[in-house]
Amino acid sequence: MRTLRTLHPLAWTIIIGTLFARMSTSMSLPFLAIYLTTTLGATPTATGVTVAVSSLVGVFASFYGGYVSDKIGRQRVMLIAIVCWTIVWIAFAGATAVWMFFVLNMLNGICRSLFEPASRALLSDVTPPEQKVLVFNLRYTAVNLGIVVGPLFGVWMGSSTSGTAFLVAGGIYLIYSLILVLQFRRYPAVAVAQKGNQVSTTITMRKAMQAVYQDSVFRYVLLGMIFAVLGYGHLNSTLPQYMALLPNLSAGEGSRWFAYMLTLNAVTVLMIQYPLIGYVSHFSPAVSLITGNVLICIGLVLYGMCTSLTEFLIVTILFTMGEVLLFTMIDVFIDRIAQPEWKGTYFVTIGFNNLGNVLAPIMGGMLLDRLGATQGVFIFLWLAIGCAPGIPLFIAAYRYLLVRQQKESS
């Protein structure tokens, strides 16, 4: 407790702000696919493209978010981004056509790509080295606590049939932005960009491609993560559409089931993250990546066979175990394989795995259009097949790593 009291007030602002921001996001955006499909009558393919555009923009905008942050300062980037983000959320509530949601979700991706890297960098700036592990774990916990309650609020507000949740999200982001203004005025010397920082810290697209080209281990890991994230991405894109379209569920029941699944997903992450990672830390991180990908593939296949809420919840626990193994161990693996002078480049470049989040809603939407929700077994079998190439790619990365280690030891 004494350590917590010594954290910088700006650190607490970001951590608590992250909790409420993720709560507001998870009570609105996960239901966007259902709203577009059932209320606006969009095809699953059109819905998939609309959901995907946020990740697509984010993949490339993230390369410039850090640069802009170094160039004009964390404070300015965060304030500009969160004010624009607030406007986007309010505009979501008033949107009435699919093309409007497409444009707004694209702007949502840009705002996120500017705000989140700057906020994490500011969190690092105001935190001494000995407290950084604690602070970033607190932020990750805040993310999941927000996701625990957000979907339940979303169901209560009817997010699958109205834009009320978006309006509430806009209000929360407005309050967050006002608090940031007050805090930045109170601590004006914090997070000012240092001249020359951008020269040494900015990661360009050219550096990213060079990192992929020169390191075979990293190349296979990156490709494997794209396929693994492709599988994971169906949780927030294909699955809500599928459940909303299931003919054996009454109107709104699929949305409620999906909200319970999202809440269970976040609760499971909070409960199993540390004991599970403590156990698998005795093995190579590559083993965790392989196992995580396998569990996600199995989970996808089982989702297509589920017929009751209990079955969906049980499969979600299995699916979440795969998620934890993938996303908590990938940073450890990258840290081990990267040369010290290339670590920054590797950590930014691995963000290309979000291409999986771009492809997931499009792939799932096309399958739903072609086969229909009554063919869940075949739809999710194809989704699992789309995710499966990550397994041999991770195995190849592990083998190349063993060869490299043998050469270094000889």
C-alpha cells in the first residue's frame, strides 16, 4: 500500500481513466456488429468491413503515434486525441447509416492509435524504473476490470438496438478529458517532448521491414501472431453476429449471452493470468504461443457446436486460456530474441499482428453471408482452419531459435 501511495498522480489518472474508458468501450463497440446486422439490416460482410476498418487504420497509424508524441509532447497529443474521441463517440450515437459507422470507426481507430501510445509513454515518463512493472500491471488490471462490467451495462442500455451506450461513452470520455486538462495544468512540466528524442526513438516503416527481413525467428513469430490474432479476433466480430442471427434464440437473447461471455472472458483473465503464466514460465515462451494458438483453434471449433449458454461459457474459458498464453508471453518472447538496439523496433513491428483483427470480421462476415447462421459447425471450422497456420509458424520459430542458441553456445 505504501508503494501505491507513492505513484505519481498522473499515473493514477491514466490507470483510473483506463478503467472507465475500457468500460465505456466494452459496453458499446462489441455490440456494434449486432446493431449493424439486426437494426440497420447490414449484410454480415458489410458489417465485417465496418468493424475491421478501425484495426486497419490502427495498424499503420500506430507507427506515427509515437513520432507525433515525441514531436509535440504527450500532453498535446493526449488532449487533442481524447477531445476528438469524445466527438466520435457522440457522433456514433447519432449515426443512422452503415457508411457513417464506417467513417466513425475509422476515426475511432486513429484516435486510439494516437492516444494510447502517448498515454503509455506518459505513464512510463512519470514512473521510476523500480515501479514500472507494478504500474503497467495495474493498467492491465484496469483494462480487464472495465471489460468485466462494460458488457453488462451494454445489455442493460440496449446497445444492440440503440446508440445510448455511445452517448454515455462520449460523456465518460468528456469527463476524462476535463480531468486530464486539470492534471496537466497542475503538473505542467511533465510529459514535455525532449528535443532530439524523435531521432533516436521513432520507428519507421523501413526499420520495421528491415527487422522482419533480417531475423528469421522474428519473421515466423510475426506471421504466426497474425494468424493467431485472426482466430482471436472472431470473439468480438464474428461471434456476436452469429449469436444475434441464431434462429433458436429470441430477440435480444443472443446479445445477452454474448455480454455474459465477454464478462466471463475478462474475469477469467484476471483469475488465471498470474498462476497460468507462473506455471508456463518454466518452459520456452514459444511453447506457450503454440499452446495458446491450439486452444484458440479448438475453442473456435467448439463454438460452432454450442447450443446452450452453459456450453458457450465453458468454451469461453478454454478460449480465454489461449488468449492469456498468447498475449502475455509474446512480449517475453520478443524481449528474448531481440538484440538490445533492436528491441524498440521489434515491439512496434509486432503490432502488425493486428492485421489478424482486420481480416477476422471480413472473413467471418463473408462466411455468415455465404452459409448462414444455421451452419455454425462449418463456419467455425473454417475460422479455425484460418487460424491454424499459426501453429506450424510458431513451431518453425522455435526450431530456428534452438539453432541460433546452439550456434551462439558453440
